[in-house]
Amino acid sequence: MVLAWMCPNDALVSPVCHVPREVMTAVLKVHPELSDDRLLKLFESGVERQWSGELLQWTEPETWDRVSLQALGALLTPVYLGEQTAMLGVSMVLPKLALAHDTEATLYLSTMGLDEARHFRNLSHLYQALDMKPWATRQVPEMWRYHTRLMKSGDPIDWLWGILISDLFARLFYGRLRDQYPDRIVGRLARRTLVDEARHQAFADLYLSPRLRHISQERRDALLNLRDDLFRTMDQLTVRLAGPLDDLGWSGQAFLEELWDDTEHWAERLGLVVPSKPPVPVPAAVTD
């Protein structure tokens, strides 16, 4: 973020100073009030729980058959691209939350951005360590449609609701890797990544709950339409990835059904749909 005093007094002609002064003075506050203790606690958890991929013991020898490696490389591709676009999405949303003076939320999202960058870096390292390759983006065009739809409106609420669905997808995906390969590098990576994903879901609960309870029906319908559009794209993606799913013994249909149930629980919890059962507890954000 460009500081106002780095720019010329009137005309912002420097290549660095591309943000109008009135915008910067609206965003920056010398001593902002920090009063949301729950978001501040989550921010502190995000700081304390940072970790390095170097802890994962990449050099331990592992034996994989070629079919499983090719399938794993293919199935990781949507998650790999998703971690990268989530990292970039945080940078898009942060200035908008700052402009709204959601200071505690901007603090937390700063740690989330580092989480997403670490996840992206770790998956890059995993591809290299296991000598496997992701699918080319032209082989999974659904991912472009997914992330274009996710970022279409540019509204932080839309993005955070969509990224919650993506986090639920990641939780199920990494959970399967953890359970299927508990003693391999991919299982160890998944186990640590799941702690970060739980923290992200806790943030979605704290931030979205009070903001979605009193929105208009039109706004609520728009968010549910976003959910439906994302699921239609994921349904097409599971068809495209049917071969790799079969190779690892996974059911794409069962995965989507479980993801839909999780998403519906959260839609109820956040007040987007009428609850059909008691609310699901918030995921533990600090539990390994």
C-alpha cells in the first residue's frame, strides 16, 4: 500500500504513486480502533501458527507407482491453482476492507495471504519432490471459469463467501490425502495445511455471520446463485477428472455430495438459508 507522504503534493505523477491522495487519506488511520477481540485473537493465532514447508522432510525416499503419481498430479491441479488465486484474491480484498475500516479483518487477512502463499509454494515443492506434473490449464478450463466467477463482482462479501466454499473443498481434499497417505510427504503436508484451513473457516464465520444476517433477499439470492454457479463448475470438473479419481479410488460424486452438505450447513449457519437442523459448530482454528 502506498503511503500518502511518498507522493507529490498534488499531481501523483510518480509510477509508485498511482493511488489518489483522497483515497489514501480515507484508508489510512494513525491510530485505528481495534475492538473486535475475537478477530484479534484469530489474527494472533494466525501469526503464532505460521510454519515453513522445510519442516516436512522432503528428502525422505518414497516409492510411488507411476499411475498413482499421474493421478495425484492431476487431482492436485485445481487445488494448486486455487491456492495461487486465493493468494492474489487476498491482495484484491485487503484494500477494500481497509477502505471500510475493517482493521481487524485486514490484520487477519494479512496472515491468510501468507498461508495461501505457503500452500502454493509447498505444492510447487511437492510436484518437484515427487517428480510429477500438474495438468496444463488448457486441460482444466473449468478452473478459469470457477475463479473468474469467484472474483466477478469484486465485492469482499462475495469473495469471502466463495473462498469459504473453496476452503471447504480444500478441507475435504486435504483430509482425504491425510487419511490415505498418513506416513507419506503428501499426508504430512495435508495434515499441517488442514490447521490453516480450519482457521480460515473460523474467520469466515466471525466476519460473515454479522454481515449476512440482515442483508436483503435480493443480496441473499445473489450469494446463493454464486454458490450454485461454483458447484456447476465443480461438477464439470469432476467429470473431466474422472480417470484420475478412479485411479486413486475416489468417488467424484461422493466428494461433491459431501461438499454440498458442508456448504449447506454453512449457508444455514450464516443465515443464507433457513436451518433444517441445529447449527454446525465452528471448526477449531488452533487445533492440530
